[in-house]
Amino acid sequence: MVTVKTTSVGTKTRTGAYLYVQGSSPIDDTDSYAYYAGPVSAPAVGKCVQWGGGTNNQWWYSGWSHCS
């Protein structure tokens, strides 16, 4: 998954993509990016995931979803 910026595009700001597969450690890519963060990916067959991301002070995270 990736987080694509819609504000401050072309300017490096704190931007991140987050993925958490149930039973594993969270994976994230957060740094100063001009256009997008990520991709982050992980195998998740038969497991629930949380995912999210954001930029600057606007971040969003899902609840557990995509459970098989």
C-alpha cells in the first residue's frame, strides 16, 4: 500500500504508509517525502490487517479488516 499526497505535493513533509498484519510486527514507511510514502506490503493470507497513513498532522488508521 502507499500514501499519495494531495496537499503540499512536491514539498517534502512527514508522510507515512502503515500496515499491520495480525500476529506480526507493524510495517511502516515514514519520512520526509515530496509525493508519496511506501509501498509497504506483507503476506496476510487468512489474517486480519490494519492499514493507514497520512501526512503532516493528518493521519488515519483502519480497524481490523479484510479478515479471511
